Amino acid sequence: MPAVRAEIPTLPTRYRDPAIDSSPNQLTRQRSNSWPSRLWRQLPTWGQLVTIYVFTRILTTALLLFFASRQADTWQIHAQPDYLSFANIWDAKWYAFIAHSGYPSELPYTEAGQVGENAWAFMPVFPLLARLISFLPGISFSMAAVLISLIAGLGTVFALHRLLRNFVSANVAMFAVFLLCIGPISPLFQVGYAEALHFWMVAVLLNLMVQRDWYAMVPLIVIASFTRPTGLALAFTLLLYILYRYWNRFVARLERFDRSEQRQLWSVAVFSGVMGLAWLVIAGIVTGQWDAYLETEFAWRRGYTSGEHTPPFTAWFWAGDYWFGQPQGTIVVLAVLILFACWFAAPVMRRFGIEIRLWAIAYTSYIFAVFYPQSSFFRILFPLFPAAAPLALPQSPVYRVLVSAAAFLAQVAWLYWMWFVIGGDWSPP
């Protein structure tokens, strides 16, 4: 008698967390019938996104001009500069230097025999793109840098909205976009920094992760990795995602994970890791010093550590000691780490898909491993913006007005404390 084999059920191609609900929310309050509300609802989605972006950029422009009109003459900028001059200070000056002079083949050294601050700390995509655009008639480099950020910011808005619509209603996704555009770091969408271009790449890469279009990520990984340090964080994200998919396939038995997709994912993850180390290798080859990039990055933190190198995963504790002393410094760092852990593990994050959560975990781990917290801390953390989307979930009008006001006031505070130059200001944004 032939053996009877139990039929193994076929697993679905994709597992969707039951917490995810992208259907329109059923509002308990009645929709307003005022003419502005009716006009807003009649706009197509792209029209709403552009309106939000233009409106918030006008607000930020007014703030920047306000601060520029009160700017004194300092080592960083002359008194009362025009908009383009004020939008191209701090790191923007390094990008302008790279665009016109390139990268040094020999590292500069201080009188103490240590590597000094130099252009190798900054990636080439943004300055070279701005340089290319500046060849167009009537466009200066400073104008090109701001235009790139403005266009990339709009791209970020569309990419973030598309990403969030996979998980939440149109109402929530649109308000999340508004908070991004009015929030504390939103001035980076219109200054001569590479961040806006990087934010756009991050949002598009997360969209491709959700779509599981793995090979389409490859060219964007190259661009992103030579725009801002991205490759290692993304490689860790993909590694966590691979482990998640193996769990779903072989332990929880929730979805398929075919060998062809496994090969694609592993190859893209490894490629991202290689791209994450590529700039370090290039700097070493050009300068003839294998640790050229690492020593260049250390040049900006040497004053905080009395010249001592900080091993991986220790810089936050060094910074805690510098800013707060002991034991307060260690307590603050542990509290921040616990806050991040609670944020990423919160049940509400399940509503926004595994991809956003894993990116948040991986990027925060990367920053914890390599970054020394100082005045740039808030800017460096901003690629976590997709994980801030839960702030847009409550639909109470009072809540939304209050959180919008708080976001705008945080933008004012960031511009004053970070961008605005006060005397011998040493705290770059």
C-alpha cells in the first residue's frame, strides 16, 4: 500500500501585518463644508503635495530672511547677507570648495602633526551635480545648490507620501508629509546641503523595499552612498530584513521566500555594504593613507575627546561625559537608547510596515556605532523621518494644530541655535 503524504499548504507570496490599514479612516466628526475645505478636497493628490511643499517653503524662506536680516558680521558670513549667501554657509562652503577644487591628494596636517579638517569628509555627488548645473547661463553655484535641495525636497515629499500610503490612509499620509515639511530640520530642503538629496534617496529605497524590487535599488544605492554615508546602514537594514523573511518562511510559516529572491536580496545587501566602504577605500587610494577618511572625520571631533580616538559604539558615552559629566552623561545616553528602543518596538509601529522599522533600527545602530553627538546630532538623525509618521495618526483638530505649532517652533529654534551664526559660533548645524 503506497505511503500517504500529507499535503503541505502553499504559503502566500507576501505576509501583511494585520495592524496595517491603509483604507480611508471613518472620521467621527463631520467634514467641513467651508470653501477652503471643498477646494482642498477637489485638488488631486499631487496638487495637495505641491501646495503643502510650496506653502511651507515660503514660511521657511521668511524665517531665513528674518535671521539673515539680523545676522552680524562673523567668521562664517558677512552682515545681513542675501538669501543665497545665507543658505550657503557651514558645510555648504565645503561643497563649494569641492566643486571648484576637488579633493586633496595629500591630507593637511596641523602643527601638532594630526590630520586637519578637509574635503574628504564630504561625498561628491551633491557638489559635482551643483557644479554641473552652474554651467547653465545665469545660474551660480550657490543657486544651483539651493535648487537641487528644493527639487530633492519635493521628491522626498512625493516618495514619503507614496511610502506611507502602503500602510495608512491618505489623510494620515498627507498630514505626515505636512509635519515633515514644517518640522525642525525642514530648512535643509532649501539650503546648500546634500541632505535633501539623501532624504529623497532614502524614501525611494524604502519604497523599493516595500515593492521588493531588489535590483532596482542598486543604482540608487550607488548614488545615495556617494551623497551621504548610507551603504552600511542600508546593508544592515537588508540583513535584518533577510533574517525577518527567513523567520517568516521557516519558523512562523507566514510567507514564501524563494531561492531566487534570497539570491537577489543577499547580493544587494552585500553590494550595499561594499558601497558603504567604497569612499573610505577611494580616499585611501588617492591620498596614499588607508585611514584618510577616518582621520578626516576624527578631525571634527578631536577637540571633544582631547585627541583620543573613540572605539565603535563608545562615542555617545564620550559625548555624554563631555556635555553632562558623570554619572549624568551615562544616564542620559542610556535613557536615549531606551527611548529609541521603546519607539521602534512600540505596537503602533506595526501599522507602518516592517521596512520602516528595520531602517530605523539599522540607521540608529549605525549612528550609535560611529557618530559623536554634537550640534549636528539632530540633522544626522533626520533620515529617521519615516519612523516619525505615527505622530500623524491622531485626527483630532486640536491635536493637529498643536503638533503643527510645536513642529514650526522647533524649526525656529533649530534655525536660531544651529544655522544662525553668533560671534565665534562653533556649533555647525
